[in-house]
Amino acid sequence: MQWNSAGSGLMREDLGIPVFALSDESDVFKVLHKCFFKFNLREKNETAREYPLCAAELNTKMYAAIDTETCLRRSRHFSFLGKNELCDPMGDKNNHVTMLNIPQNETRADDSVIVVGARLDSASLFTLEYQASDTSVTGFVSLLAAMEALWKVKDKIRKTKNAKDIMFAFFHGEAYDYIGSSSMVYSMTQGTFPQDLDHGLHLHKIQLQHIHQLVELNQVGYRDNEGSLWLHTDPNNRKTKLAQIQKMIDGLQDATQGLNVTLQEADATLPLPPASSQRFLMEQSDIPVVVVTDHQTQFTNKFYNSRLDLPELINATDYSPDLSKADKYDHVTKQAELIAELSTALARYLYQASTGAAPDATTEQTLTANSSTVTHMLYCFLVSPNCELFKETVSPVNAESLKTTVLPYPFYVGVYSSQQTRELSTLVYSLMARFTGDKVDLSESDCKENENDKRYSYLYVQGTLKGKGQEREGWCLKSLVHKSDALSPAFIIDGYDWKSGKYSTWTESRWGGESDSIRVRLFLVPSKQLQVSILVFGIVVLVLSLLIVYWCSIHATHIFTNRLTGSGTQSTYSPMF
Amino acid sequence: MTVMEFFGCTFITFGPPFALFLFTIARDPMRVIVLMASGFFWLCALLMSSIVWFAMVPLRDHLAFGVVCSVLLQEIFRFLFYKILRKANDGLLAVSQQTTEQHVTPKDFSNRHIMAYVSGLGFGVIAGTFSIVNVLADMSGPGTIGIEGDSKYFFLTSACLSLCIILLHMCWGVIFFSALDKKQWIRVGMVVTAHMLFACLSLVNQASSSDNSEVYLGSLIPSYLLLFGSGVAAFLTAGGSLVNLKAALICRRGRYEIE
């Protein structure tokens, strides 16, 4: 089954030449008008333009070569300057939050956790160029909105006896062979998820047998004319868990009642489309899985993982032309409305699946996703991160860098670092803390993890503006939100067989330093004729001057009559001298 | 890609000075020392002119001011070098005498034009190097000039003008030193005027563009005429004459006649 027939596979092609993306208009103008049109563009009947022709020199120095195995082996070599790292494994951090705070000393029954997941990233060749509007943003924004709605009734769910736990998971690095999900599944099997702690009060382990069902949101932005989404299942999975899967599908479809969203069951014979759930099924094939996407067979998104996956194309920026920046931020776009409906349905379904009972009328009313939050999120992730929602939700430390940011944060996962987290993952983490956390009355310096109870994480964010001033309230958010490493197990397992193809082995090369950094130079190449004539002329000048000066130097005594000043004696020429 | 252009221009600029160095200077250590010393004095002049240029903030963008100022400073340093060379004459004479019993004055010191020529060439080589070396560095690759609409003959013109200034300095050295020896102030003034003329001629080149390469001829032709004039003047100053030149041309035959 080929899902993305519009895709050309260009990204995986080895072109053998460096490729640069110029997104700055003035750069493009220079290349076209100062170089190409002026010197290189052929007239209709012309075979080739005359020299000088315009050429470009592209400079990107990357240290790694061949493949991950080779480059990691070479990176281990020590030189006298220390370790000579050539490449780094790709990856970042996954984020997840659970509804219930079950500590390790209580029991967590098997089949008691409902996992809802979405991916965060998109494949990308040029860090800031890929907006991933449908590829990932629609999915995780829907999930965040559903989370916000669901946590409004968290007390009801928590009070319900034997309510199933709900875990929201955001996987990072999925575009590069499921780095995030394979990493989470691996740590579940190793018993180190969600927290790898062995003392103090911490959350109970979640392992694969605890998972009751898995609902995943994929691309949901490009819907067909009826606005319907499709529920995909895995044929093998159906064989063993048909009843539960059917229940999930029915539940999801029931939840859409009265809402402007249709969920249709995809053809049961179709395989599961590319999704993070695949990683869970690979390890444990009897977890019931439903994947919600906007396509049944072919991707409706023609720009999956592409540079053209733009917010304009999914009606996420359908502003009328006279809107100011502030109005654009608040304008509820068509896509935001669609996503809010989907999130509402998802929240209602999760409530019902967790508590086992349909929500009553008032609860159902509460369980409605806020379309204005959705439109804010779409604006902040896709148009400009320098927006009120992000300003409220970042820590004071990150607020400074947010101020100077113009372009949306990249959806490229980048290389793994144990200390640092990408902006995308950090923001999703902060939003999760905001939607699920409780504001506690702690100052910025006291807002940190409690030594005795490590179930909770604490995050200090700027909060809303105080009155009309520039001061912000400052919130300390106590929540069950956690992040975990999104690093392919291939880099963790000792003696992993790189050729086995089990886990993602993507690495990114280190780049050249200051002196040989990334640059493009445009220049003219002179004609051979001009070059040869200059060279010949130079050689003639050299040879002639050698001959003349030699001749002059041996005849100097002839040419210059030595009129010796001072002594007054006149020396005359003598051939014998 | 433009290596040929690079070597062509290098040969044009440094071919003649190289030949002069090889056959007239390299064999005599004293001449090499004087060549280097005069080069050093030119560098001092450059340093002074750049300090002046830097200090005159409002005039920094006016090329003509820097040019005039630099020419005057170069001539002042040429004069200083003349003074020092003449003062050092006895000392230099002493170190170049190989035995204490040597009574013959070495030719270099008996014929004062030789040191004048050497110091003029030293001035010229360093001046020419400074005027061409940045251009040569850009020429080494990968591209040539012209994308901003400049003339493609810029490199060639730069090389030819650099050669011209090297040879001009050589001639001026001879004329200037001899004029000072004889206290002929008019000839000193003529050297300074010629230098100023050459420097200001190069300002013409600013008008050049890819469609307007002929502008270069406007500076090249007068410059080489000036070189020819200076060359003749220096030749005559140093004791050359047309008669001598003819004699030299037929000397081979003449030699046999004497036998």
C-alpha cells in the first residue's frame, strides 16, 4: 500500500551536491537578477551564452561520511585534541501526562491505561523552512485542545471508582523512523517509564500490558467535502481484538453526535497507515489501536513532510486582509473550528472510555474544546510564536528569546542532547502544564520539584498580564506532565546490530566551524580566451624583461658613462675591465 | 578557475622587477640591504598616511584626499631615506670593504646612481606589491570581477598600473637623489609633481564599468607616457646617452675591431 503517492521521495535522494534554500526575498532577487537573468539566461534561439557566465560556490562542511555506524565508530577515536565527534544521534524529548497520579506503591491494573498520542515533528531538510501544518500541527493541537477540555472534569474522572487512566503522549522524531515512539515503547519494556527512579514517591510504572487501548491522531487538516475523518485499524490487530476495536470505533462515532465532525470507519482490509502506533504493535500486537486521519486510502495532504505544507492550505490563516496582528491572533479560523469539534468529540469519548459511562448533560457541556484556544495555538505554532499564549506559557528565562523570534519554531527534531530540549517540545510541555496543572502559590525560586513527592512536576511560567502594565502574574504550575527521552534505542542498546533495521539509526553530521561555515558566493567566470591571453601576455612580459635586463646588466658599463661624483676622476670604458 | 588570470597578472606586475632584482641586485648583499631598507621607509610612509586618513574623519570617504596626502608623505620619506643613506655612506663603505688594505672605493659608492636606483626600486616594489596584492588574492579564484557591473579588464589594468608605479619609482629614485646631490630643486619638484600626476590619473578609473572599459585607457596611456618620460630623464641622469646605447648595441662587433 502506497500512502503518499504525491510524494516524490526527493528528501531521501542522494543528490551528491549541496542544496541551499533561500527564503529571504533579497537573496532570491540577487541570484535571479544579478546573476542568472543577466549572465546566464539563454535567448530563444541561442545555444549558449558567451562568457563571462555567472556561477555560484556553495560551502557546507559536514564531518560525517558514509553511514551512522561508520561515523559513530570514527567518533570514538581519540586524538590528542580530545574526542573527535563527527555526528550526533537525532532525537529530543517526548512529553506525556497521565490523568491519575498512581504512585509506585499502589497497584496499576493491567489494561487500565488509555493512551492518546500524536506526533510533534515533520521531516525537514532546512530547519526553519518546514511548517508541518498538516503533517503534525493539526494532530497535536487537536490533542492539546482535547486535553484542556478533559481536564476541566478531572475531578469527576478521578472520583469515579475504577476509572481508567488516560495518558496523553506527544512523540518527537517520528519523521525519522519513529524515534519518539520506539523510545517510549523501549523504556516501557525496560520498566523505566514514566520515571526512572527507585526511591521517593514517584509514579507507578506504565508497561505495555497496562495499555488498554491506543488512539492516535494523525494528519487531520485536509478533510474531504463532507468533512469526515477516517478511523484506521490494523488487520492483524483486528483478528485478536476485534470486539474492543469495534467498541472504540462505536464510542468515537457516538461521541461525534451533535458535532460538526464525522468519523467513518476505513476499509477493514487496509493496513494501518504510517503512525506511531506501529511501534506499539510491533512490540505487543494485542493492544487495540485506532488511528484517526483525514484520508482513507491516499493521503489527502499532498505535502506530507514537505516544505509546502503551509498553514494557508488548511485554512489555518484565512484572515480577511484588513486584520491587524492582534485581530489575526484572535480570529477563529475555519481549521480551528474543525479542530475544536474533533477535540470535543475526542474528549467526550475519552471521558466515556475512562469512566465507562456517558457524560451527563452538564459534563458534556463542560467537555467542549475551546475554539479560541485552538486558533491561538495554530497562530502561535504556524504564524508567529511571538504571541500572547506563548508569552503567558513560557518561563521567564525563555521569554527573552521568544521576544526576538519572528519565524515559527522549527518542526525538525534535530540532534539529541540530554541537557537541552527543542523549542517545540518545550512549548508543548508548557502548554500541557498549563492545561492540566494546578496553580499553586509558590514563588519562582520555590517552584521546583518536591524531594518527597516526585510524581508532580513544577513549572514557573509568566502568566497573564497584571492589569494594564507590563508586569505578569507569574504562575507556578503543579502537574503530572513529564518529559522522557526521545532517543532511538539503537543508541542505547549495547552492541546493537546497525544493519538489523529494528530501530531508527538516524544521525546528523557535525557542521564546519567558524572559518568554513555555511555560505554561498556568486561570481563571474571569465572566458578561457581572456584568461589565456592574459597569461600569455604575462609570460611575454616576464621573458622579455629577463632578456632586456640581462642584456643591460652586462652592458651597463657601456651604457652608463660613470661620472663619478666627488672624486672627479672619469673612468673610461675598457673592454678588458 | 581563474588561475591563469592570476599567473598572467603576477607575471606582468612582478616580471620586470624580478628580472631587475635577479641580474642587478641579488648578487650584491649591500644592494639587497638598501632595497629592503627603502621598502621599509615606504611602509612607514604608508603607516603615516593611514594614520592621517584615519584621523581625518570627515574626509575618510574622499579618495582624492587620501591619495594626495599619501603622495606627499611618500616623497617626504624618500627624502628622509636619502638623508639617512648619505649619512650612512661611510659606514656602509666600511662594512663593504673586505680587507683593511683595500684602497679602491667599491663601485656602488663611487657611483651614487646605483644606490639611488636600488632604493627607488625598493620603494617601487613595495608600493606595487601593496597596490596589487589584494587584487591578486581575489584573482586566485574561484571567480572574476564583473557581477556588480565592473569592467572585466580591471585585473589586467591593475597589474599594468602596478608595474608602471614600480618602474616609475625606480626612475624617480635616480632623478630625485641626483637632484638632491646637486641641489637642483626644480627637478625634485618635478618628481613630486609626476608622482602626484600619476596618483591622480588613477582616480579616473573609478568611472569604469562593464560597458565602459575604455576609461582605463585614459589612465593607462598617460601613465605609460609618464613612465617613458621619467625613464628617459633617469637614463640621462645616470649618465646614459643615445650614443652610448648605440655603442652598446654594436659592442660585440666593436670588441673584435679593438682586437
